[in-house]
Amino acid sequence: MIVIKSKNELAQMRAAGLIVAQALDALRGQVKPGVSTAELDQFIHGFVTKRKAYPTFKGYRGFPASICASINNEVVHGIPNKKRILQEGDIISIDVGATLNGFVGDSAMTYPVGKISAGAQRLIQVTEGALWAAISQSRAGRYLEDISAAVQDYAEARGYSIVREYVGHGVGRTMHEEPQIPNYRQGKRGPLLKPGMTLAIEPMINEGKWETRVLRDKWTVVTKDGRLSAHFEHTVAITEGEPEILTRLDS
């Protein structure tokens, strides 16, 4: 069942989303060569809890950390580790969730570590562009398939592939609500988008082929061919007019 949020519930989600937006913005100054992913995790845990929220990922289905930190060919769900040290030229996708007063904000972005290659920079730009293409379709009266198609068309037209095993999702009182939001066409329109829906839209785009595998830690997802992957995500509310991005600083 897709949960339609009231104005009061949207206000609560806006507050949770703001914490996530501020956390991801603060990370810009933390992501640099020589820093461990465990240090980034500790930074975000403190950032979120100081604002009277809880890091949503911590303990979720047994996940051991407050952020997902996925480096280079890691797609999503990378576990922070004090031995994983960022190197010049890496890219790192960081996913942050915050639960405030029972409502969740969920967002992710991919950061360059120092100076990166032109190819890595283009992958980041295209993945973020795919997110914005999807958000532009997030309007009442359109269908879920319009969002999925926007991601696929944007990325594939630029020579990249779409991760298929992992998708976006509804979000609200829990991190994963209905509907699931694939980043590629399903061949059916899916649900009609209505005001009050809140969606976590999250393109995961690969430099090479779309196939992935899960590492022995049972969490970290990597590209099968070892090539780079990037990930961007926003929590978006469907309104009577323009989509509202709940996890953006200027929203």
C-alpha cells in the first residue's frame, strides 16, 4: 500500500530531510585522501544525533553503521571500516538516513576524493543528471514508469548502464515503503503519482555493464566487471505542482 502523507507528516519529513541535506553538505569538507570510511561514519553519527535524530541505517536489518560508504566499483551498502582509507582519485558514494520524530529522510551522493579522472567525473555528472531527469517527471498525474524511463533514457543515451537489482522506494515512517522505483522501464505504467506520495529516487549508474554481485560481508554490492559506479538520491514529495525535494538545503 502506498501511504499518502498529510501536511503535518510532510512537515515532519521536511525536518528529517533537512538534517540529511546538512549532513551530506558537511561531508564535503570531510571526504579527502587519508580519511577512513569509519571516520566518516563517526562524523555523521555525531552530526545526526546532535540534532536529536537517529541514523536510520544503524541496525537496520543488522547493518552495523550509520552510513553506507561505497568506494569506486562498490555500488551501494558499503560498510565503513577504519582500514578503508580514501586515496587520491577515488570516488565514494555515501548514503545517509536520519529518523526524526518517527519520520525518515534519505539521500545519497557521490563525492570525488581529491583530483579524479575525467571519466570518473563524467560518471558522477551523468548519475546526478539522471536523478534530476527523474525528479522532473515526479508530478501528480504522471506514472511511476515516467520516473524509471527518465533515468534509463538519460544514462543510456550517454553510454552508461543501469543497475537493475537495486531500486528506489517509497519512504516515510519507515525507510522502505511502497512503491519500489526501478531505474529502468518495466513495460507497465505502474501507480499514478498523487500529491502526498513521498519517494526516494536513487539512480545507481555503472561505467561498464549493469550486473552486480554481493561481497562476502553480505552487504557490499560491487560491479561484476570491476568498473566504477555512482549513486545519487533525494527524497521527493509529489505535490499539486512542482515536486518538492525534501533532502535539499534550499528546499
